[in-house]
Amino acid sequence: MVLLNKLITSGRQKLQIRSTMISPENKPAKSVFSKGYFCLGLLLFTAFALQEFDNFNWPWLAQLQADDVYKQLSGFGLVGYLGHQWRCSLLRNQGLMQKAAKLLNQHKLLGALAPVFFYAHAQHIGYAYLQALSLVYFAVFLTGLCNVEITRIRKHWFRNVWITVHVGLATSLVFLLGYHIYISYAYQ
């Protein structure tokens, strides 16, 4: 009888614990804006888009960007930034998933800063191939910003499509960037 009483009591305690736990279905949905990198990225992109469409220039930055040495240094900084962003993908391709997972939050936060890195190098998106380069750069940024975590689409196919688009655009960016570097040095 004592054994039966212990089993019933422990069963009730487990039931109480389970009923007070928050299951995935009962979890309050986190707002998109609870993700700090998303808010930061959206704010920076909006600021860049407003100044682009308003054709606004910072005279001191325009003067700095007209200097060849500054152009090269900011360009190398941008290339370094993009190289660092590629680390997640390279680690995944090498099968180092745990290292890539550790870098993911840093990748997202630095990705949100993409408009700042772009703006330090150029205040406007440019024309012809520079416009294509800029648009691909911001498409990589926007696909990264609106990732699976933010869109909350939990379908396996969507994740595959999203990662293919994000990495595919990033790969295109590398080729366009190589062309930009070649043109920059070939016609000096």
C-alpha cells in the first residue's frame, strides 16, 4: 500500500511539473523586434535608403572618399569584412558545424552592419556594373536579415531555398567584387 501511495504521489508531482512547463506550443511568440540585429540592420538600411533616394551627401565623407588612399583602404576593409562573413559558410563546408554555430550570432550582428561598411566606402550605389554590385550586396544583406529565424517559416524546403539564395548571392558578390577590383586597378 505504501508503495502504491508513493507511485501515485510521484505521478501527480510529475503531472504538476509537466503542466507548469511551457511547451513549444504554449511559448509566447517572440517579436521580430526582439532580435537586436534585425532592428539594427533595418534601421541602418532605412537610413541608407533614405539618403540614397534623397540624394544626400556628407561633404566631409565625399571629400574623404575622393582620396585614392582612402578608397583603397576602405575597399580593403570591405573585402576583409566580407571575408570574415564567409567564415560561417567555409566552416560548414569543412564539416565544422559546432565552430560555425558559435560564429552564427557574430555573423548575424556583423551582417546587420553591412550598410555601415558600404557607406564608409561609397555613399551611393553607383551606375552600370557598380549598381549591379551594390544591389547584389544589399540583396545578400536583406536575405541575411530576413532569415528563417525572422520569417518564422519552419518548412524544410524554405530553409533550403533561403540558404541557397543567400549563399548564391554572396558567391555572385565575390565575382562582382573581383571584377570591381580588376577594373579599379586596370584603369588608374
